[in-house]
Amino acid sequence: MTAASPLLSVVITSCIMDRFIDVCELLDSLKAQTLLTQSSKTRKPAESPIETIFIAERSVELYEKVKEYADKVGLQNFRDLFSEERLGLGGARNLGAREAKGEIVAFIDDDVILFPEWAAEMLKTYEDDSVIGVTGAALPLWQGKNLDWLPKKFYWLISCTDWAGWDKVTEARSLWGMNMSVRREVFEKTGSFLPGLGYHQPMAEDLEFSLRLKSKTGKRLLYNPKTKVWHKVYAYRISPKFVASRAHHIGVSRRLLRTTYLREHASFHMEQGMIGSIAKILCLLPMDLVRSPSLAWNKFILTTTIVVFAATGFFFPGKDLKAAKEITEALR
């Protein structure tokens, strides 16, 4: 990379002190980016090609502790912002985007750890002018014993990407919020993330945002498998309650894609492949039962929970669909 390389703004948001250690480990991985080492030969010592913007919602303690840690480790070009109100993920990211100075604005979850080449690979993908947004791989970093039995085809439950099976640069339907970036011009042409969407809402804000920016710009979204992060997986992510909620959310979201203008820009190949994967897992359960009854039982509970709650969300979305339609149709 040279001094003329685009400045990369990295936006991180968090709202609870429980994530302090996670944020610190993330900042460590930002400081260790090879892009910083490469650019040190062409930039002045006080300059940094990576700008980090951390947004703390409501937790003054988190805000102060993260700032103190960034100063302690000498993370250059770091800014932290505080919001007294709960902005939500979309709202907090919008605040970060407004403050960002980089030509490329990246958004990552507060519980990821970046691979050293993450920033360099992210910027490299934008050498093609037809690319408006980039997303990358998220590999599971299990935070407990007996969690890694989860079949890879269900990694979408834990916001990891191995379920897709992509091993080369591929055009993507949408960006994945735990590891994504866009050109800054996007916010001028397509608007911001919608605060009314999100994980606990009818549709993920990153999916709606991705389809909208493709519609407005006519440009491409790319998945680069070398733009990698570790995504921490805590035990609650494979609990029956979480899986049921996540599956229901996916069902409502896909019904929304089918019934609004967004269907014009969405492909359903991934969902079709998922149906086949579920059928295959169910067919193999008898063999799993012989090898490991407890594993077979876990897979059976997981699979049936996904099927039941995803189907319920899709066929009986109720008020969720009506509310989401009002939001999305207003963007036409």
C-alpha cells in the first residue's frame, strides 16, 4: 500500500461493560494490521491509514475504559463517542458513518478479532470501481467446551460464514454486518441504516441496506474470503431459545423479501440450499444416533427447532410483516 491508499474508517459499537474485554481484543487486532506496517514506510509517524471510531451507548464506564485502553496501547487515529440514548446497532453505525473521514467505511461487531491482513484485503477488493461494498469471512471462535458440534450448514445461526462454502472472491447478495464495508459515497446516494430494523425486528438492517444500495447504485457487493475475522461464539447462541428466535426472524425476513420490492434484488439460492442441507442432516441422524446418541439428540432438537420456527415466521409473520412492509415500501 502507498500513501495514496484510501483511508479506512472502522466503526465499532457496543453498549454493555460485559463486552469490554472483547472490545480490547478487537482493538489489539486493529493495531496489529499489516496495513499499518506496510504504510509506515510511506506515511509520517503521526499518520495512520486506519481510523477507528468507537461508539458507546449509555455506558459511561465502557466509554471511559475503552478510551483509556486505546491510549494505553497507543492505537493511532482513535476516536470514541458516547450516546446517552440507546441508538440500536443501525443508529449507532449511522453516527459512526457521519463521523468517518475514510473513503471506505467498515463496520464490525464488538466480539470479533481481525486477521492481520483484514484491512489490506478489504481495501484491495475496492480496486474494482464496480464494487460498492465488501463483506468477508467470519470463522467461529468457540467460547466454551462442547460447542463445536454445530454442523457448518447451520453456522448462519452464529453469524459465521462457513455454511456458504465460498473459497474465492464471489458476488454476494448482501453484506454481513459482523464484517462489512462500503464506499463512503453510499450514504449520500442511498441513505443510512434504518433504525426500525435489526435482529429483534422483522428484518436485519444489513440485509435491507445491502439490497437498497444495490438498487440505488447498480454496483456490486463482493465477498472476499481473505478478509477474515474470528467471531466469538458464546454458549447462548446455540441454546433452544436463541435458535428459535433466530429461526423465526429468518422466516419473517424471507417472507418480507418475497412480498416487497426487495424481491427484485434478492436471490434465494442460499435458502434453497439450506432446505437440502436440513433434509440431509435429518437423513443422517440414524447413523449419528449409533455413533453418539447425545450428538444425534442435539442435532435433532436444533434441526426441528429451526424448521418449526422458520416456517412459522414465514407463513404466519403477523404484525411483523405489516410493520416491515411500511418501512420498506416507503423507500421506493
